[in-house]
Amino acid sequence: MTDLNTSNKDHLKQDISMQENNRQQINSQQVSIKSWSQKILVVILCAASFYGGWKSYESNMVNECTANGGQMVEGQKTMICQLS
């Protein structure tokens, strides 16, 4: 009877150990997915921030030009303030 109990306890320990290993694998996959989604979110936010800052700077330059009596003229890749 004690051999049967010992055998059952060993099987139970093995089952618990296997379940813990499976949980650890699942948790590591979830952390990996979460990590990648956070990295993508950070990249998107950085790009949006850069674009917003660039457009804000451009708008400020146009406002400064027109406040000084100038007019913006588009070049090939740049904007030029032409004073009248």
C-alpha cells in the first residue's frame, strides 16, 4: 500500500512539474508578445512626435515670415521666406 501511495505521489509531482513548465512557457510567450507590441507602440509614438514637431516648426517659420511682411515661396525641397 505504501508503494502505491509513493508511486501516486511521484506521478502527482511529475504532473505538477509539467504543468508549471507549461505555464512558464506560456508566460514567456506572453511577455515576448507584450514586449514586441510595446516596442512597436514606442516607435509609432516617436514617429508621430517627430512629425508633429516638424510641422509645428514649419508652421512657426511661416507665421514668423508673414509677421515680418514676407511671403513663403516653395523651393524644390525647402520653403523660402521672400520679403516684399
